[in-house]
Amino acid sequence: MTVWRFLLPSGNQTLFRGAKEKLSTMPNWKLAAAVTGGALLAVSTAKAQRTVITVGGANPSFSNLPAAVAAAAPGSVLVVRPGTHDGFTTNKPLRVVLDFTAQTGSIVAPAGATYAIEVSGLSGNQEFALVGRGARIHGGALGGIRVSNTAGRVVF
């Protein structure tokens, strides 16, 4: 059984439990990241189902984060487990959950990249969310995260 633990700003914990096969039909979680002091707030909003893709760790869907982002369908949730992962570029509405702390993992800019994470080209009705528990992002030559040419919402 997989246990999802989200720490709320008050210090309370909310647990979501589900068998591994149920993760692929997890309700559409709009992960609004109040990453204040490492807190993560999860709010269930829509009725649609989202595909959950795991990256790294034991029995991952993908061992490589850029490959997982490239293969993910719009609206997917990517759960990135502890470890050092290359950054990525996307124009898809995704939810990327960095399920590690600065001590247990990081996102690094790929060799020669100007940013570790780039998001661009979202239409007005699309949303990209990047949430975590104090994860470390090591930037490229110009910075860590770049958002450009997007009319959609980007939530950190």
C-alpha cells in the first residue's frame, strides 16, 4: 500500500492511502504548493482522473526525469523520488511532485543547459505545478527555473 503524506502549514498531516494499482486513477489533485517552510497543501478540485508516473526509487515508471516528462500525457502527475535528477523542458500541463528534501535529492541543469527547468507555451486553460518538500534545484548558466511564452498558470 502506498501512503501519500502532505504536511499542512499548521503542522497537521493528511494521509492518502491507496494500493499501487489505484495510483493510476488517483483523483485529480490540484497541488497548490504553499511551499512555505517545506509545507505542501493538497486540494482536490476536479472530477477527471490523472495518470501518476513515478521517477526514480524502487520500481519506477521511469528512471530518467526528462524521459518521463517527454512521455507523460498532458495532465499527468509525476512523483519524483529521492536522488539526483536532470532537469527538463516542457510545454505540457503537468504536476511534478518532488518527493524529497534538499538532503535526499536535487534537480540539476543538464550539461550545457541555461536552466534546470523550463516551462513554456501553455495555453490559457492549462496549468503546470511544481511542488515539493524543500527540494534543491541547481540552476544552469542563467538560473534554476524559467517560465516563458505562456498564457496558462504556473504554480510553484
